[in-house]
Amino acid sequence: MAYVSLEIGHVKYDVKSKHENNRFAFDIRMDIDVNLTERLFEYNLEKDKQRLEQSLEQELQKKCGALIVKIQKHRIDPIGLGVYAKAFHYDQWKKVENDWGRALAEAKIRVMPKVTIKSSGVAK
């Protein structure tokens, strides 16, 4: 099994919200710069960089998806999507203001990470 340790540097995110078919929808795009700090497999930065970035994106998407499932299951909003709903869809948000947890649990939330490896540091 291949393992990699990384340091997340700069993260830029963009949240787009919609309200359609009586439910909210959020698209969360993340641009993530990472520095590899350790790897337990052979790796050529120039040759395999894109493949490793795609693998990291898939793993992050999987982990973020699991987090979203937990957030919706427990009907909590630790990432502040209610702020976006209120700001951009006030009339629809106002209708569910007192039961935002339920509305969030029914929302469609997609997380789309884009990983860029900035360096492999001293990883060997």
C-alpha cells in the first residue's frame, strides 16, 4: 500500500449556491496547494505529478464526502453554508430559518477539490 504525508499550504475555495426544486444545492470548489513531506513509494515528480495530484483529489473528495454525510446526518452547519443560503437566497432561507438543520440535511452538496503539488521537499 502506498502512503504519502503532506502539508496543506494555501487553500482557496469558492462556494456556489442554488435553490431549485424546493431544496438548496451547494458546489464547493477548492484549490489546494500541497507540499509532500513523506512518501513510502517510488515517485518521479516530473513524470508522475499529474497522476499523484488526481489520486490526492479523489481521496480528498472521498473524505470530504464522508464529512458532508456526517454533517447532514447530524443536521449541523459547522462550515457555514447557511450564510450563503441567507445571502443569496434570502426568501427561501427565511422559510426554513428555524429548521435550517433539516433543510441542510436535504440539500445537495458537492465538494470538488483541485490539488496542486508545489514541492516534494525532502521526501524520499
